[in-house]
Amino acid sequence: MNFNPRYHRQVILPEIGTSGQEKLNAAKVLVIGAGGLGCPVLQYLTAAGIGTIGIIDFDTVDISNLHRQILYGNSSLGMNKSLAAKHRLEDLNPDITINAYPEKLTTKNAVSLFSEYDIIVDGTDNFSTRYLVNDACLIAKKPLVYGAIFKFEGQVSVFNYQEGPTYRCLFPEPPKAGSVPSCSEIGVLGVLPGIIGSMQANETLKIILHLGNILNGILFTYDCLTAQSSSFSIPRVESEVSKVIANAKNFETTDYDVFCGISKISEIDARDAFEMNNILFIDVREPHEQPKIDNLNPDYVPLGQLQQYINKIDKEQEIIVFCQSGIRSKKAVEILLEHDFKNVSHVKGGAMALYEFQTIKEV
């Protein structure tokens, strides 16, 4: 088999050779999320010549993503991430197959989608999706390459590989809802997801090539401020594994938000938001985030300042909250509900959905 010269530097490694490159070309890898972790995973797997790469992400590219999601540029703003990633990656390597799924991963599509791939790479940023991904991997019998970041620290491991432990063996129960802030709430150093995502790509290549010591049953942690790392053993907990397998028939109806303690809150479409009257709109984004939705005349209260602002809000007023994509606004609604506000909802899809509808309406 004649190989593209782009692979020459890895093919000449005796540990890889032409047979190793054939394994890479035959492999199928699905990446969940094309964000901070997913971007470096996708770039390195594409460059290495993984034959088929799947990307599932329903989110759109925002300017606040660009400091760490360097797969994208200004020309990608507003585009669905899976489609924007596919466009960029096909330029990086046009000789492989890249499948984009511009949709949300759910219990309805996870198992069938996972069954089409050899390895699943988790680039998600919330606990409910991580548990969903873990359980779907167990049901579909697929190894899971896990990564997570928090401010200046990151974690990498491999789950469900050769009868090894699963994510639930490490975290049998999710943390209390709201106790672990997301990157959008607390921030992250831009290079950290690049480091952790590259390590996830490395573990994926090791699994395919059967090289080195795979992080099976090992949690690797890294602190980018001190350059210190640690490794911890993770035992396989048969009761956690059996629980997932026994519940496989109910997987499609399992509510992982409820499992993770995320309350169901009222949502409103962008179209309906523009048509409502006598509403207090609250924009919980940071001041730099665009686009502004000034014609709704919102109060601008960044999520981190909402607690201090609550006493200024009339509890009898109907309130609609929005953020950039609809994640932080859910947290804002939960905060308001905890303070006995009754008539509160958030905009599904956030400011991006509002802006899209506003643009259509103006045209």
C-alpha cells in the first residue's frame, strides 16, 4: 500500500510502520463535542490519518471560543461547530472521511451512533452528558477516552477498555447540581484544553496501534501552573457496571439531567420572546459577548453578579433570562427560583437564537 507522504514521519517509526498506518486508516473514531477538548483531538486524529472521524455538536462558534478552540477563526463565527470543524479538517486532510452531526447527543441517538465507530472520545463539558456517554459506551461495548478541564487543571483516562473501569467506577454519583462551575462561569487558561485534548488524541492512537501503556484504570491529572502531574488507580466496580447493563432496556427513557439534579426549567423560543410584552429581560452574559440584543432592552447582569442584583428585581414581574447559548441562563433561572421568583423562564438557544430570529425579522 502506498501511503501519502503526509504520514511519512510516523510511518518510519518502527513501532508504527505501514501496518500501523493501515490500522489508523481503518479506524473509526467519534468525537463528542467540538469545543475546547474536541478541537485538538480532531486536529491530531485528522492529521494522523484516522480513516473515519465523526463529530457531533449542536453548538455554534462564538467569539469567546476562539482563545482556546483554535480549529476555528472569525470566518467560523455563528456556524455550527461540527460543520465548521468538518470544513476546516477536510482542508487539513482531504483523504479521510469526516462525518458531521449538527445535533444534540441524546439517549435516542447515542447507542445507534456509537455502534458505527470503534472508539468514542468525550469532549463534553457537563456531567449529565458524561454519564450518558459512559452508559451508551457500556451498552454499545465501545472504549471511551475521557478528558476534563477546570481552570488550570485537567484529567485524562480511558474507560470501558478490555474489561477495565468505567466513568461510574470513578464517579458513582454526580456532584451536587451547580457545585462545579463550567468554563463559561469560572474561566479556563486557553492552552489547557490543548494539552488535555492532545493527550486524549494520544490515548486514542495508542489504543488503535496497541502501543505503550494505555490509561486503562488510571486517572492522569495535570496542573499547567506547576507542570506537576499525578496518576491514580481506578478499580472496576462491578456493581456500577451491572447497574448500567441491567438498565440498558430503559436507556432511551433515562433523564440524565434529573439524575444529575438539574431541575427542569421553563424554556421559551426566540420567536415567542420577541412577541411578548411587559417582560423583564435579563442578559447574564459577560460585557464583551456579542451580539447585543438591545431592542429587547434587557438588564445586563453577568451571571456571577446575579446574587447581588436580586434585591433590585420585582418578584411579581415576568422574567426571561438569556445568555449566549442557553447554558448559563438555566443556572440563572435556578438561582432566581431558589429566591422564590415564580414566573421565570429562559430563551432556548440564547442570544444566538435571538439574533438569528431578529436578523430574519429585519429582512
